[in-house]
Amino acid sequence: MEKQVVHDAGLFKITPLLHSDKEKIRRIIENTGVFNIYEINVALELIDSALARNEGDDYRIYCHRIENDVITGYICFGPIPMTQQCFDIYWIAVDTKMKRHHIGTKLLEFAESEIESEGGRKIFIDTSSTPPYEAARSLYAKSGYIPVATFEDFYRPGDDKIVFMKDLKKNSRLFCVSEFLSTCTNY
């Protein structure tokens, strides 16, 4: 299903992943400077799985595109096995040259809309507590996600896993964003 929207910088569209997109996405992920080699390899495995459309795989990957089919970001999400209508946002990355164009927000809103149209009720996003992930945590908070769990030293010593959640059936935006952001100073 192709989504097309007009925004102030011109025409963009969000489209399903194509085989020809893998290397473009790899460059975006690598150029963020945020992900380590293991994380990059996992992201690429999910892309391979989505492209192969393996039986039982529910990874949905969409790309944000601008003129001339240039990919400026992507998102990967899917249902959480053994839950009723709960979804994970597995990956979201934006071309560093396109930061501050709200592409991450547009991708997140697109995924939320898709998930809601499938009857999804809760969305979870896992992220790191380290400084390079501060922009991601801020995006999630501004988008109405609330931190529901922290796993100390999860990824490595000093790198906690923070789990954000948005309840699509309730108004998660009632959470005070400034209250959450003030708690991020320790990360």
C-alpha cells in the first residue's frame, strides 16, 4: 500500500520496502553514527527477512522517499508474538542530512496509523539510555510514548534499555513530556 502526502518541503511518499532499497538503507543506518556493527547487522537481517517474506515473519518495513525516489528514512515494525494486538517498532533511522525535517515523526505516525488500522492497541519501542539516543528518546516522548520500564546495564554496563509504550486506545499524550525529559538528564 503506497501512502503519499504533501508537506512544506515538497512531495514525499512512504512506500513498502523494495529489494533495491537495502543498500540505501544500510548507508543511512551506518551514517547515523549511532548504531554499532552488531546493531547494523541485525537491522540488515530484518530487511533480508522482510524481503524474503519468510513464513511467519511479520516485519513490515517502509521507506520515506522524496524526489527522484531518494530514501531519507525507514521504519520497521511488526506484531509482538504471543500478544493480543501489541506491536514493536524495531527500527527507525533517518538520513543525517535530512534531520530536522520531521521525517522520524512522519514515519512514526505512518506506523501508528498502519498498526491502528490492524486493530493494534499498544506499541512498544526499546532504546538505549546513552547520549547518542537522546534524540530518539525525545522523539518518542513528543509523540506520546511513555517510558514504562528500564533495564539497568541491559546492553552493556552503563547502557540501560528503556522501553517506551503508547496505548492507542487511550490518550498517551496526557503524559507530561517535560516531566519525562527532566528524568533523562541522568542518561
